[in-house]
Amino acid sequence: MTCHSVQNPVNQIVQYAIFLNPLTQTTMEGQGLLYAIIIGAIAGWLAGEIKRGFGFGLIGNIIVGIVGALVGSWLFGALGVSLGAGVIGQIITAVIGALVVLVIVGLIRRA
């Protein structure tokens, strides 16, 4: 009889957002969440700097960065593109996804 572990849905989203392999992850859930927040903050801030006029403050940048990581990983996955497994690749993917999110937000604001 095999025993299957049940993961917290939030942890699954965090793993997806920051490209962690659930089979090799050895960190605690809180560390993965902290990692996602840090990557999100960096990505959101960079995207806000690249696309002037879209600074949302620390919390807003974290949210934009995490959503951007989700959008970027989905987009690159659909295209079959990988920017690498390192932190730099994760940040670049999240920044590109955050820029896509900011463009969509800009289009909605203008409408």
C-alpha cells in the first residue's frame, strides 16, 4: 500500500510560480512562500521600472510579480521556451510575465 502526501493548494501555486520541482523540494512551506514573495517583489519592481508610471508600492509590486511569474511560466510553457532553472531565469520569466500583466492593466485603464 502506498501513502500519498497531500499538499496545501497555496504551496502548489507557490511551487508553480517559482518553478520548484515538488519531487526535489526540501524546504518548508514558509520558506517557499518567502522565496515567492522575494522573487515577486524583485520582478514587480523591475517591471514597474521598465514600464514607467506603473509603480504600485511594495505590496502591489509583490502581487504583480507573483501574478507575472504565473503568467510568464504559463506563457513560456505554452511556447515551449525555458529561460533556465536558476534564480535569474525565474526573475526574467516573472518580469516578462509582469510586463504582460501591466500592458493588459494599461489597456483596461484606457478603455
